[in-house]
Amino acid sequence: MVSAVFHHPWDTTTEAKSLLTKAQSAITSGASYALQSGTAALSPAAPKPFEPATAPARRPIDWRGLAQAVLPPLLGFGLLLCIWALVSISTASSIPSPAETFRQAVTVFSDPFYRKGPNDQGVGWNILMSLERVAVGFGMAAAVGIPAGFMIGRFEFLSRMFNPLISLLRPVSPLAWLPIGLLVFKGANPAAIWTIFICSIWPMVINTAVGVQRVPQDYLNVARVLNLSEWKVITKILFPAVLPYMLTGVRLAVGTAWLVIVAAEMLTGGVGIGFWVWDEWNNLNVKNIIIAIFVIGIVGLILEYALIKIATAFTFEEVKS
């Protein structure tokens, strides 16, 4: 005899609820386990207790690298001072000692901008006047030399035309142009500016022309295919590629200009660091001459360093794979 078991609908609902409760319990326990193990985040994480902020770990000081960077220059300056002291001792009173020169430098720079007449001014005014002459002459040279370098490098006919002239005039000493400036401009100040101009123009012309000539021909072929105008070829293709070469020429030109202005001012007179050196020699003030030598070197070093930084900012190195 087969007996059938009939379940009441209420029993079925109760069993379903029981199964649902067990499933929810399993899901909850699984989610908690996953949260603890870090494999999932099914439930919101509990807030972490307050933890005090800790200072970042300080990198240890590289004393060896610091010594390698600082010690050699200090040794070099120390060697210079030792040689200077020995020379001052051996020459009796002809060459002042480093200590005497330092005391005189403190006196000179205590009031660098005094004025007691047209030919008696502080070292600050002399430096500013020399820098002004260099800026004017160098600016004129850049305005002429950089475009000329672009044209000479861009067109072969102009390159063949001007290369012999540049090769002929570039080796001429800058001071050889000073009498020409005095003859033409009838004044010492414009003659000095003319000398700066003529000695500064050659590095910019040559470096800019070389940079234009080293632009890959493929770039120019693409510009020809795209039918770009000459202005766009210069501004969009040549100028970005030539900029590092051009800045190198500018750096060399500034260094040359600062060297030449000192010698030119010795011959022309007036206000300037070169005239200050010559005037102190006429007064037999050797201490101020040595101070002027250091001033000229420091100013030239600052100009060189500034232009190197500018050139580095616009120089792009190829990324090695």
C-alpha cells in the first residue's frame, strides 16, 4: 500500500523561509571572511582607529658625494691663495697679499655706487656701464647675426658667397676694429659698442648656419610635399631644430664680448670696468687691479652660467631605448 504524504502550503512557506535564512547567513559569513582576507569588500569596512601621523623617513646624507662636489673646488682655491701668498712674499711689496687685498675689497664694496666726478666713480657704476655696452653691442649682433646665419645655412648660394668673407674676417683681433670705430663714429662709447658688435656676430652666424645645415633633409622634403611657405619652414621646422646651436653661439658670443669690452675700455677711457683697471694702474693701486680681475671673472662666470642654463632648458636629448 502506497501512502502519499501531503504537505500543507504553510509548511512549504516555512521551509522556504528557513532556506532563505540559511542562505543569507552563508552570504554574510562569506562576505565577512572575504573582507578579512582582503579578497573582496562586500560589506562596508569599519572605521580604523586614529593613528598619529608619522614623519617621512629622512634620506641619509651622502657625505661622500658632498665631499666630492665641494672638496675639489676648495682645494683649487686654496692652491691659488697659497701661490698668491708665496708670490707676494717673494716680491716684497710689489704684489699685495690675499689678506691685504681682502681688506681693500671690503672698503671698495662698502660704497660701490659713489660719484665724485666723471672719472671718479664706484666700481658698481663701472660694472653697470660695461654691461650696458655689452648688452647694446651684443643685441645688435644677435639681431643681425642670427637671421644671417639662417639665410646662409638655408641657401647654398649665400653659403658659398659669404663663407670666404667670414673665414677672412673672423680671425681678425677685435681690438683691430676699434680704430675703425673711432674713425667712423667719432666717439669712444659708440666705438666700443662697434667693437663688441663685430666680435660677437661671428659665433652666432657660424653656429646658426651649421645648425640649419644639419637639419635632416627628410623634414624639408615633408615641408615641400605639404607645400609650406618659407616662413612656416623657418618657424615650424628650422627654428626648433636650430635653437640649441643658436644658443651655443649666443653663449660663446657673450663670453667673447665680455673679454673684449675690458680691453676696449682701457683704450677708449670713460666709465667702465676696463677703464677702472687702467685708471688704478695709473695710480699704482695694485690692490684694486686684483679686485677688478676677480670682479671681471665673477661677472663673466655669472653670464656663462646663466646662458648654459638657458641652453640646457632648450636642448632635448634623444631617449635611448
